Amino acid sequence: MKKRFLCVVLLLAMGGAAAAQSQPLAQHPEVASAIRLWEAWLEAQMAYRQQPGISAGIVYDQELVWSRGFGFADVEKRSPATPQTNYRIASISKLFTATAILQLRDAGKLQLDDPVARHLPWFRLRRAADGPVVTIRHLLTHTSGLPRESDFPYWTDAKFPTREQLMARLAEQDAAYPPETRWKYSNLALALAGEIVAAVSGEPYHAYIEKHILAPLGMTATSVLVPPEHRARLATAYGRRMPDGKRELRPFMDTSGIAPAANLSSNVEDLARFAALQFRDGPAGGRQILRGSTLREMHRIHWLEPNWQSGWGLGFSVRRLAGRTLVGHGGSLAGYRTTVSLDTKEKIGVIVLTNSDDGDPGMYADKFFEWWRRLSPVQRRRRLRRSRPTRRGTLTRDSIAARGAIRRCSFSTASSSSSTPRRWTCAAPH
């Protein structure tokens, strides 16, 4: 399986080979065969974990080369998950807030090392002793020393504070650490970054994001406030699978005052447009909402963990996996687990969105990259030169099991045009 799956990467990394065959990249026999194997692995994982639904996509440079839904957006209604299905993307929202901050920086309206209080005069916090002032850069890199949350129990009672309540309570909170001494993830910090966007731009946060980021990128299915028309097309949110196999429905959460850290909803096709932006270069203008050098600045390490394997850029997580550097962000909100993971050097992105509390999108994305990185770039080029177009293979239970992809599996033989997803029954997959 690994040998065949690698062919997708050979052709993704060297798109000219596909062009030489005069056919779309995803339709090249080796690419199509490899994708079908990854699909089979995803289906096996879904069956083993009994997850409700997944929507996933693979981006190469400026193209969404593959996307598909697995399982159901709503189990009771038997509504299939698709690449157009909307999910709450939760903390992936932070990437849009960071993008807005950098747009304003490039426009000369703020500097990353400005004290937060310069733009938010109401910013008052009981500071840790012996530390510098909190800056905008600290907010984006989670090195501000701020508490993780505003001082309300919203993750347990789903009652999120308004902006006004967050502002009023802030002065009663203590800093966890002095800035720049330790990394501490903070939803509160990114909520404050969103307040800076509003204060500096003179526009409400949601209006700024929609006008200056979503509209230019053509992300028409994405929204900050999740209006009724968008809420109606959200995948149903489910809790964890209980011992009896049942899942409770999870409530809709409007994160209100911490919206810049967690409130956006989107789908695979829209997030592919945001991923493609990360691979572009050149001056800002039109759909190039940030100049290329600023994007690279956001992707590089600004805080490095002691293990030297992970850190943080400007809004982006940065980590090492299988010998390569990946940037992106994950998201977690009641009934949704999501991730966007990007290799900016090879211009490959993986988007995985799930609608259950025990969804594991990071595992699915990482599996793609782990298989992809089995060979060095030199080995990949050599293998590509040796490769020849082959007849598209037929995916069967036995052929998959023979390659170790799935053990003892069976699935329904619904036609590819059917709206009902294939259902697998599997023992534990590799």
C-alpha cells in the first residue's frame, strides 16, 4: 500500500508529469489509485471508530485536486457528508484573526511590537511581576502569559460572555506568566487580537473579516457570525460514542465575546481557497490579500519549544513531522474536530473536518503526510522517472487487505453515483 500511495506524492510534487499525460492530476492512474487507497483507509477508520462523518480535501498549489465526504452530515436524516458540508472550524478561526492583524500591519496602521494597551485603552490585567508589557506579537504567538480563557465557565455551561462582559472581567484576572517566559495557549489572547482588528480598522470584527478576507478569496460559504442560513447547512454535531454505541447531540455554541478565537464556520472547498493563499507569492492586491513575504513571516518560527520539534508562528502552529515542517491549525468546539495542515515548501495541504467530539482529524492528515514522506525528494524523482502509466486498478477488499491497508473488511457495493456513502465493517486497521 505504501509503495502505491507514494505515487500520489510523486505526481503532486512534480505536477508536470501529470500535465504530460494531458489529464487532470487527480485522474492520473497512479494518483487515482493512491487516493482510492487513502479513501479506503479513511473508511476503515470511520467504521472501526463508528464516527458519523468526515469531509476531507487535498490541495496542491492552487488546485483542490481531491475532495470527498465520508459518512453522514446528519445520521438520522441520512444526509451524506460532502466537500460542501459546513462545519464549525473553531480555533482555525485564529488564522483569520492573525491574517487581519498582518493586513493592518502591512497597511501601516499598527506594529506587532505595539503594546496591546496602545490600541485597547481598557486593557488592564494584574501583571505577573518582573515582565515586559504585553504586545500584539505576544498575542499571536501565545507568549503573552495571559490566562487561557476569560473568567467564565463557558466550556461547561455553553454561556459565552459578550465583548462587554469580557472587557469588564479582564481587570479582575491575573496573568499566568510574565510575557515571553513560557508558551501558553490562550483563547483570551486571540479574542483581544480580534478587538484590536476592530479598534484599528474602525469596523466590527466580523465585518472586517468578511470584507477584507472572505470576499476577496471567494469564501462565500464561510461566515464569522453563523447566520441562520449558514447554520441550516451545518453538519449535525455529535458527542463521543458511548459504550452502547449511541451519541448525544451537541448544542450549537455562539462563542460571542471570544468569536475571533473560535466562531467561524466553513467547508472543505472554502478552506482550500485559504490554503492556496498560503502557497502564493507576490505583492498584495485582489485575491492576494497578503503579500508573499508576510505569509512567509507568519509561517516561520517565532517561538520554539525546547524539544525543537514544534513551535508557533504568527497565528500558525509550526511542527516537524516525518522530516518536514508543517504549518496550520486545529479546531475543537462542541461536536466538531477540524484541522488544516500545510507543507508550504512542497505546496501540499490537507483539510479534514469531522462532526463528533471523538473525531481525530489530525491523525488522518498526519497519516497522509507520513506516507508521503517515506522517500526523500531524490528518491521520489527517481521513482517518478521509472514510473509508467498503468491501467486503473480495481479496488477490492482482497487487494486492499493484501497490501495491509485493511484487515477483514467488507463494504456495501453502492454505485459511485449513489448519494448513500459506502458502509464498512472492519476489524482494527493498521
